Amino acid sequence: MSSNKKQARYGRVYNQLKMLMPKSNDISARMCSIVSILHHKMDGFFWTGFYLLTNDNKLVVRTYQGHVACMELAENTGVCRAAIKQQEIIIVPNVEEFPGHIACDSRSKSEIVVPVKDKKGEIIGVLDVDSNKPNTFDEVDAEGLERIVSLIFEK
């Protein structure tokens, strides 16, 4: 998909979600809607979901769509933990080239992870999206997903 077409699709998804968010202040409900819409409307989204940090610093899967996920992600390894540690979006064109990549599904070939920040700006987890094709994600995805994730805590 061309960058312009992808950017336009993210715009439509964002607008759809922005209209849905006021229907509930429940964070889990908002995350469910985000995952569902992204997974079904964006090309190449093979696995789409949220991992949230617990009080004892475990990173646990929450709402997702796709094949069975890793229930907990170990500390100091994997793309999700790297995004939390670096406090930034990470795009992985080829997961086999990412040191310490956690292969929850061997069919995953590329990945993007977006930190989720609460109202105070603290990272509480990540949005993790995998594709079964290499080189799926780029800066258009990073911008679109970051904007969509910001809707979780928007009033």
C-alpha cells in the first residue's frame, strides 16, 4: 500500500475511533475497540494487541486479535520491553534480525511497538502489531498508531 493510501486509511480509522471513544470511559473497552478496528482495517496486521505492565513489572497480554499470544513477556528481552525501556516507538523490519526477539508465533516477520502512556505521561504498556510479511511497517504506521493510542486516555 502506498504511503498516501496508508496515511488516508489511518485518518479514517482515527476518525472512526474518535467517534467511538466517548461511548465508554473504560480503558479496557477503548483498547478492545482500537485492537478490533486496527486488526480488521489495516493491511498486513497479523497480530494486534496490548501488553500492559502490572504492579510487579510483569508485561502481560490483554486484549488482542490474532493467533494465541505469549501471556507474559520476560524482562530485558524482546521488542515490547525495548520500546518501554527506550520510551519510543520501535519498528522492526525483520524480527529475525532483532536481538532477543520473542517469537510468540514463528509466522511473525515484522513488528511495530508503540508505548502506551497514561494521563500522567507514564508508560503503562504497549500496543504491539505483528505482520506475517517482512518490512510491513514504516513512519506512517508509527505516526498513525501513536495518534490512535493517544485516544485511550482522551476525554
